[in-house]
Amino acid sequence: MKKIDIGQTIQILANVGVLAGIIFLIFEIQQNTVVAEMQAADDYLASTSELNIAVSQSAELAELLVKSRNGDELTEAEGVRVRLIHANLLRSWSRLYFLHERGVFDDSLWNIQRSDMRRNLESPDIVSYWESRRDQFDPGLNALIEGFLPERIIE
């Protein structure tokens, strides 16, 4: 009969424990990735909804955006409000671009965002605001935005 080596048994059990820990860690990382993707999508929907709700509930804000997009002259206070709206919009795009490039923001939502960006960039006031601050954004995002613009606008 063979004598059982306690040291060898402990070593085998320790190796099994390490392997189980690695498998558990892989599972946890996958779960964290799903949570991060869900949080990014939730943040996107919340930030997009905030401006849409604000505009839909305020005739004054809606009229201000129309005035700005039509190139009508704005008062100094109106100009500040419009610039803040554009700044928030571009920061949102920048954040989503960053998350998408790192694989955290879902491709299907990113495609929706790209369509929204293209539509919003039909407005000369947003393009003008972006052009004046383009150095503040990721070169990849700038290239994406430039790809949406007619050539006559790009300097």
C-alpha cells in the first residue's frame, strides 16, 4: 500500500484553489464590464434626456435655439446660454467617444449617437462653437466631426 504524502496533497489542493480563484476573477471582470457598459448607456440616456426635456418644457429655450441656429443676432445673455448648451453637448460627445473607444459604450448606442451628432452638426452655430474649441477635444473625435461636415466648412 502507498503512503499518502500530505505535502503533495496540500500542494495539489492549493493549486486547485488558485485555479478556482482565477476562474472567479475572470467571471467578476466580465460582470464588471457589463455593469460599466450599462452605466455608460444609462448616463448617455440621462444626459440626452435632460436637454430634450428642458427644451420641450421651455418655449423660451426652444425659441433661443431656433434663433441661434438661424444665425439671428443674440443678446449677450442669450449667447451665454447657447454656448453653455453647446459646451454640454460637445462634452457629452467627448465622453461618449472616450467610452466607445475603450470598448465600454455599446456599438448600437454609439451608432445612434453618431446619427445625432451628424444631425446636430447641420447647425452652423454648433459647428462654429466646436471650431473655436476644437483643440480641447480628442483628435479622433475631431476627425469624426470633420467627417460629418461639408468640405466648405472645414478650414
